[in-house]
Amino acid sequence: MAIPTGAEIRKAREDRGLSVLELSKKAKVARQSIIDWEKGKRTPRYPTVRKVMECLAKQDRLPDLGFNTAPK
């Protein structure tokens, strides 16, 4: 497994409707660490990001309700 970028972590978190705080509690990772990864300030170490990604994999994705599409 390649280490995901901060943007990928953020998208996965948002797709599941989780706040940074909720994800940090579920994955048992410092909230500030997740913020720093998402902003590109730091790169997570493999064991840590593995915990986060496993936690995200257990969460259901939110349904796409079509609100993000541009009007025609």
C-alpha cells in the first residue's frame, strides 16, 4: 500500500462524513497530525496512515445526491 496524499486522506474522510476530530478519535491518531497531513505540512508514517485508512475503510460512504454537479 502506497502512502496516500493529504488530499486523498481528506477526500476519503469527507466522503464518509467524518470531521477531523471524529477520525482522530476512531483511528486513535492526534487531530493535529491529520490536519498537518491534509494541508501537506507533514507526511504520515506507514503504520500510522495504515490505522487511519483501515478506520476509513470500515466507515460507509455517503450517497452522492447530485448536489456537486454543475447546472446545465
